[in-house]
Amino acid sequence: MLRLILQEHSNKSIFLTDVRLYSLLFLLLFSTQFHHIIATIFIYNGCSQEKYQPNSPYETNLNTLLSSIVNSASQTLYNNFALGNDTSSSSSAQPDGATFCLYQCRGDLKPANCATCVASAVSQINLICAYSYGATLQLEGCLLRYEHFDFLGKQDTSLRFKKCSASVSNDGEFLRRRDDVIADLMTGAVNSAFRVSSSGSVEGYAQCVGDLNQADCSACLANAAAQLKTLCGASAAGDVFLAQCYIRYWAAGYYDSSSPDSYNEDEVGKTVAIIVGSVAGAAVLIVFLSLCRKVFGKFPLA
């Protein structure tokens, strides 16, 4: 009898240990999938009207560089590549196959999440901008751009995207805090390429593309800050993306709001995130339930 009781106690202990392990595995898998989904939410894109021909030297070089970008993203958060550019030529015209591209991940992403984001960007840009000589795709966690001309390291402060929430014009304290955050981001991001800041209830972050020098990064951020205040005014949250830098700010807890019009969020990106998140969550849940079923079958409680 004592032996039987000890055996049952041992089985239940093993069962509880396995359930805890599977529960931990479930939470880790779900949190990882959720982080990947957030990083790959669509923000904006741009495609050149000029098209290249299938099987052309440009397409061959572009595919080679996009493959290099995917491989590089697991090692570093920024890199740029060029292929087919004849630097020995005195002509200002680029060869037919000349291809230039870069990627950059948000500075707080881990390499694994960066690689996931960049791989998603590469797969999307081939669909969104099929056969375009130039294309840009900005996701929540990463930027991907390629061109037929050499744009690397050359200053470009053109506005690519802006998004503003509803106004909080009567909240003078919020606006003061907002300005403090923007000022801190302007100076901090120049020195570290990626900067996070907060003041009171306001949070934000900013980033320059990795091929900019400090002077050009500073000029880009100053331009972005000025446009952010002009375009978004007293908004509770605002984003301004220029070609080579961006600044974003929001009221603390703002993105936790359930208000349907809280930030005029991009419906395409939000819908994709919901669908992918639901599928990923369901898949992980099925695996978890299957493991629990095996444990229950192996170690019955009664």
C-alpha cells in the first residue's frame, strides 16, 4: 500500500512538473510570436514608376543583394550593399545592373527579431513593388530600401510618412513634456543612432539611418522635429518619418487605449497583425493542448 501511494505521488509530481514546463514553453512561444507580429506591422511604402525587365542584370543583382540582406540581419541591425556599380567609369550614368540597398532595424530589437522583420520586408517588397527600379518599405521594426542610383550616405530629408492622433490642446503640461522629449531625442539620437526618452507622461524614440554622419543626422532630426510640431500640432501622439530619420512620441499608456479612433491606425497593418496573431496563437495553443493530453494520458490523476 505504501509503495502504491509513493508511486502515485511520484506520478503526480512528474505530471505537475511537465505541465509547468509546457506552460512556460507556451508563454515563451506566444510572447515571441507576438513580438515578431508587432515588428512586422506595415507603416508605409514607396515604389518607383520606372520598371526593370525580368531576367535583366538589375534583377539578378537585386535578388543577390536582398539575399545578402536577409543573411546579414541576423548579425547586425544595419547594413548596406552595392553591386554592379562601375566605380572606374568616368560617366555619371550608372550601369544597367547597378543596385544599391540598405536595411535598418529599430535599435531596441534583438538580432533574431531583426532578422524576422527584414525577411518579412523582403518578401513583401517583392510583391508591393514588383519590378520597380526603386522601392522603400517601412515596417514597425525595420526599414528596407533599394535603388538603381547611389543614395547611400547622401542627405535626404523628404517627408515619407506622418501620422497624428486627436488633439490635447488644452493640456499645457503635456505639450511642455512633449517638447522636452523631442528636444532630448534630437540630441541623443545623433550620438547613439537610436534614442528612447520620456518626460512625465510622454514617451518617444528617434532614429537615423546608419549611413548618416552626425551632422546630417542632426539636420535630419531637426527637420523631423519641426515637421512633427507643425503637422501634428497638439496631438497626443505623432509620427514623422523622413527618408533617413524619424521621430515618434505618445502619451504614456496611449497605445493601451481601447478607443477606436485613438491613433487612426493603419487598417491594413492592423488587420494583418490580427490575422497572423490569431493563426500563430491558435497553432501554439493546439501544440500546448496536445502536450497536456499526452501528459494526462501518461500520468492519470485518478
